[in-house]
Amino acid sequence: MGRDRHPNAVLLIGLGRFGGTLAETLQRMGHDVVAVDANRVIVQEWSGTLTHVVEADATSEAALRQLGAEGFDRAVVAIGTGIEASLLAAGTLLDLGVPEVWAKAITRQHGRILERLGVSHVVYPERDAGERVAHLLSGRLLDFIEFDKGFAIAKLRAPRSVCGQTMAEALPRRRFGVTVVGVKRPDGEFGAVGSDTVVNQDDLIIVTGPTPEVERFAAATA
Ligand code: ATP
Ligand code: ATP
Ligand code: CA
């Protein structure tokens, strides 16, 4: 691949459960993915599913150069448990000038070091999945995403405190600090919510706001 540029391709290091799912999803979405793993068995397992799978040690600058890493605008380091390998791979990709490097971290400490190296996005899949399942398990939330630090969007059954009145009367933003952005009637599709929309107890709603407010809104009102 030499010094060719691959502006729309993603270089993915590590085909574990997280990296493998990420690679497969990106490819399905139409992105070019070049996936790298040091383990020959894993490379073979994925070679039927992914178009470009390469066996290489991503901690080696020579190996990364050989597969043209410096031509990628985006790379993801999806090595978790080997923290040393994760840091070496991320550092080498940054040294080679890859502008956007994402990396998976398994602990806060790991994540902080990745950030200090210059990694642009640190993700914590195990921690995020744990938080998400806690929200779903705890009751009324049917779906929940914290899409930024401290800011969430959730799907839930309409709490009684906002039912039977218009949004202008129920004032969820003033009373609870959340915004109702969507409503689904029992027999309908999701639609937009305006100040004259009335929600009922058998409707599903989408709310967004600071995570503690979304949690309080869902929990406090049966
Ligand atoms: P997951 O939880 O997503 O399954 P993990 O966090 O447990 O993964 P590992 O299993 O340690 O992470 O690593 C993921 C993949 O990265 C493995 O398939 C492993 O072979 C690969 N890998 C580890 N070190 C390197 C390296 N230096 N170069 C390339 N690939 C590597
Ligand atoms: P994660 O990726 O979420 O960190 P994992 O999928 O790699 O976790 P393990 O680390 O193998 O999973 O197991 C998670 C926890 O479950 C460990 O703390 C382990 O001690 C515990 N555990 C494993 N087997 C049992 C068991 N039979 N009974 C109770 N606890 C167990
Ligand atoms: Ca894991």
C-alpha cells in the first residue's frame, strides 16, 4: 500500500470482541477497513468476513509503515488487556502522523495515558455497557445513551407527572431539567413534540438532558 493515501479508510488494530464488531459494522456501513491483528488464528477467522485483514504486530513501527499506516486519516486501537501494546501502537500511529487516533481503554488510568499521548477519542466499552445496563435494569428506562459526558437521551414510558396536559402546561424543562423531544402513541410512530402536544400514560417518550436529571425524571414519577 506504500505511501498511498486512504482518506476514507479506517485502520483498525486488534480484532477482539470490540474491535471485531467495530470492523464488521464499519464495513457494513460502507467504509473501507484495514484490520490488523498479531494473532494468526484470529486473522484467519476474520478473513472470510472482512475484506482487508493483515497479520502484523502493531507495536512495531516498521510493520505499521509497511502496511501504509501513515496514509490513513483515522485509526482505532482496539487492544484492551495488553496496556503496553495499546500504548505503543497508539504512540506509533501518532508518530507516523495519523491525525485521528481512537483507542479503547480498560481503566481510567489507561485512558488518561492515552489522552496524554494525544489520542483524540478514548472509549471505555466495558464501563459504558455496564452503566447502560444499570440504567435499563433499574426500571423505567427502555433505552438510554449517554452521548456526551453528563448528557443523555432516553426512551421511557411517559411519567404520570407530565401526562394529560400540554408540554406548555407540564413544563418538563423547568420542573425537571429535561426536554421531551419525541412521542410515540400506542398504535403510531415516533413524532415530534411541540408546546401543544399532550402525552398520555400509554405513550412512549424520548427525553434528553443532563444525565442526573434524566435519571431523576424517570425514577421520581411512576
Ligand atoms: P475484547 O474485550 O474486545 O475482546 P480485549 O480488550 O480483551 O478485547 P485483547 O484480547 O487483549 O483485548 O486484544 C484484542 C486483540 O488485539 C486480540 O485479538 C489480540 O490478538 C490483538 N493484539 C494484541 N496485541 C496486538 C499487537 N501488538 N498488534 C496487533 N494486534 C494485537
Ligand atoms: P470484562 O471484559 O467485563 O472486564 P470479562 O468478560 O473479561 O470481563 P472475566 O474477567 O473472565 O470476564 O470475568 C468477570 C468477573 O466474573 C471476574 O471478576 C471473575 O472473578 C468473575 N467470575 C468468573 N467466573 C465466576 C463464577 N463462576 N462465579 C462467580 N464469579 C465469577
Ligand atoms: Ca474484555
